Amino acid sequence: MARTRRLSQAEVEEVFRRFQAAEPEPKGELESVNTFTFLVAVVLSAQATDAGVNKATRALFKIADTPQKMLALGEEGLREQIKTIGLFRAKAKNVIGLSKALVELHGGEVPDSREALEALPGVGRKTANVVLNIAFGEPTIAVDTHIFRLGNRIGLAPGKTPLEVEQKLMKAVPAKYLRHAHHWLILHGRYLCKARKPECWRCPIADLCRFSAKTPKPA
């Protein structure tokens, strides 16, 4: 996978120019009401679909939209609210833990530094990148399964690990596109450049993509 020939810088620029032309202001699909609930939603979304998370959090965030309220709900109460989400027991423990840390260490506010975010229970590099990008407008790229696949398949940033793909993308994506690159790539991977059957026949960057086994248009 990592042997894919990389796109040239001009081709990378053209890829993101087309993404921007198609969707100037891409939006994530996780629902939230403030920065804290967004952080919680991202933590809950690990190995789960955004739609599944949203279904559970619509009711949850009506009763627990601050770290203090989440602590009042308690781990058992939180488990009941999110039991439809995969790994809900471990996630409930992490959300209560990060809520406690936010109250005790950050005055109940979500910190805007990577170091502080990654110190919270259940928050790794990918989650921190998502929060920094969407909540605080930082030019970060969170490499999930979609972006890892695209980095290699398209030839944007071939790499053997998510961190390698992230580092290559940060160097390759022109600065003017970095703010939204994360969303463009995730949405492209989710709806067009799918893992098993990419819809190459309707892809806006098919002529630039290094993927050789292009999927033909269904008859």
C-alpha cells in the first residue's frame, strides 16, 4: 500500500482546489451544542458511526452539556444513555474521567492545546486533532481509516502508519486548504472513495488519482 506513487505538488493542489469548488465550507456530521459536547461526541465516535453517536447524544446533551452535569449524571447514568454505542462501558468511564479532569484542571473548559487534550482520559492524537481543527480552527488533520486509505490509494500521502500519513499530508496540502482538508478527505472517503467499492465513475479527482483498479460505472 505504501508504495503508491505520490502525486506531484501541482496535482495535490488541484485535488484540493476541486474539493473546495465542490464544497467550499465542508461540515462534520457529529452533532454537539458546545465545545465540551463536541469533545465528548468525538470520544464516543471511536469505532462507531457518526449517525449512531448522534442518535444517542441528542438526549444525553439535553441533560449533560457541561463537565459538571456529566459528573452529576455519573458513570452508571451515562452508560444507560450511550448503551447503543459500541464499547460504551469503556467510553462512559473515559467521558466521566475527562469531565473530572476538565473541572479540576481547566475550570470546566476544554483546553486548546494538544498536550492538555491528549492528557485527558480517552483522548489520543486523532481525537485531539479533530477537536483542535473543528472547535478551535487549527490546521490539523486527524487520520482515521478513511484518510489513511485515501492518503495511500490516491497517492496524496502514502504511508505505513496514520502518523506518517498525517505528517506527509501536513507537508503536502497547501496552507490555504489545510483548515478544511480534514473534512474534505473524510467526506470523500465516506461517500465516494469507499473501502470496498469506490465510486470512481463519479469522482471529481479520478483523473488525478493513482488508484489503478478504477471501479466502472454500473450498467
